[in-house]
Amino acid sequence: MVEDTYTEGASPAMKPYDIFLVAAPKDFGKLPVMLKGLTANLIGYEQIHLCTPKKIPPEFYDPIAKYPIHYHLDKDVLQYDINSIRYRPPWHYQQFLKLFQKVTPNEYYYTCDCDVMLLQNLKLWRGDQPVWHYGWPQSSTEYYRFIKEMLGVDLVPRHTWLADMNFFSHKYIDEMVASKFDSVDAFLKKAQEIITIDCRCSEADLYMQYMMTNHPEVYIEKQLRLKAIGKNCADAEAQIFGVEQIRKEIDLARTEGMQAVALHSWNDLQQYPW
């Protein structure tokens, strides 16, 4: 549901929710700044869960040890052979982790990519109604093709639902899977069969297309002022954004009135070395 009168200053009467984060090794060095912005700009959450493909090394763990985080290895959250996916397997696996994790106890949970720095207070509730933040307008046909194949839905929305963050409901994710599949395993098997460079998953678009088709009254839509910066990296674990550059990009994004800045690093390896 679109509500143009939504304001950041609205007084929340929110339901409890949790935070679920998935971090690749290339983003370990961003975690101290990311978590500082996250915890400063979100209110009302009960638990933070962080999922990683391997144990966080001390040089990256020590700066974030002060945060009350529940730590998980990817494989303990969702057993899946990522190499069965033909296109960008680690990227797709991260999406499936966010969709199908069961470690957060509350119905609603917020996910945020660990290369996204929140710069302003973010309201996730208007009264008891959840708010979904989306990014800039775009038409990503490869995502809509995946949605059509998985859910049989071919309505193309007026904008993407992507903003490098989600506000999911376990209840509605379970309902979405059950609408077409016997289990999450069956969903993942079908996804494995159809994923290509021209047919790929966007967890945000998949979920919100289902919601707009079946429960359009649930969410308030709010466009996020998100700035995205990206670099290619030859090493899948390289920390290519140093602390000083992160701070400079944050300062610049603040002067531009952004609510968040994403510091992406891409690696074109089909398999990561963990």
C-alpha cells in the first residue's frame, strides 16, 4: 500500500522484530562501521543474528565483540550445495539464507547487506503496519522471469523492491513457499534448475511481488534515499574499502541527504574459496 503521508517522525507502535545479517568475508572489514550505523538508527529490535560462511578472524571479530550478536555459520542455518547453482552461487545462497532462516524468533525480521551503512534513523513500522523500503526505479526483467517461473506471477511492478535491505515476515514466506511447493527443499530444487544469467532471484522482488499479489494491504511502501558505490575485486576476500574511505563516503553521502550508502565490491568468480 502506498502512503504518501508517511513521515520519518511518525510515532511507532511497533511489533517486536529481529535483525538477520549475512556477511561474506569481503565485507568483514566493514562490520564495525556497519553495525555502529545499524544499531544507532534502528529502534525496537530484540535480537541481532549474524551469519557467515566461516569463522570471523580475530582482527575483524574483536572490533564487533561488544555487540550482543548471535553468530551462525551459513551451513548451520541452511544446508545447501551452492555449487549446484549455475550463476553467482554465493550471491544466490545469501538470498536463500535471508529468505529461509529460522534462527530469529519473532515473526518479522529485518535484513541488511553488510556493505550498507545506515546514516539516518529508519522507521520500520507505522503504528503496527510494517514499512518496506525500496530503491531507485528500474526494470529488471531477469528477476521478473524468475518470479514467473517460481510463482506463476507475471505482473511487473512500477519499480524494483530492492534496496539492499528487507523487512520479511516468516509467516508470509512460509505461505509463499506453500502456495507452489511442498517444502523449502522443493523450492530450492526448482530454483537450482532455472537460475541463469537471464533468470535470477531477487529475494526482495520475489517476496514483495507475492505480497502485492496476495496481501497488498500489509506493507506501507517508502522509497529509500540510497547511494550505491561499487568496485570490482580480483580477490573474493579482499577488503577493498578501507576505514578512511568508508568514512569519507559516509560523510559525502550525508551532505547529499542520503539515508544509506552501499559500498559494494564484486568478484566474478563462480565459486568462493571457502
